[in-house]
Amino acid sequence: MPAAAVSTWRSGRGMNAEVSRARFVAAGYDMDNMKARGFVESEMPLPSARDQARQDHLDDLAKRLVEIRRSGC
């Protein structure tokens, strides 16, 4: 299941976004006993499609890739 932020974006602004430029950024601190040890940041493309049929195909592909990864292939 996609994160709530991704689902919200896709159902609203994602349909009007320039598809090739959308990015997802996640960041956070690694904490140890209330002390920040390090900061981690990651960025990746946030693919979407302009019509529902293509979006469904993209969603299916993403699900299959996750399942393959989980199976250890």
C-alpha cells in the first residue's frame, strides 16, 4: 500500500503535475537516548500517469516488483 502522502498527492495534484519531474523526499534523524546521531535523506521519482488505465498498470507493476523482492528473487 502506498503511504498516505503518496495516495493524497496522486488523487489530487499528481494528476496535474508534470509527470517526469515529480519527486518524493523522505528525511529523518537517527536518535540514540534523546540525542541525534545522524541525519538521513533520500529522494526518488514519484511516477504517476495522466489516465486511470495507465495508473492501474503502473500500480500493478509496482506491486509485482515488491512481491518479487520479498520472495528473494
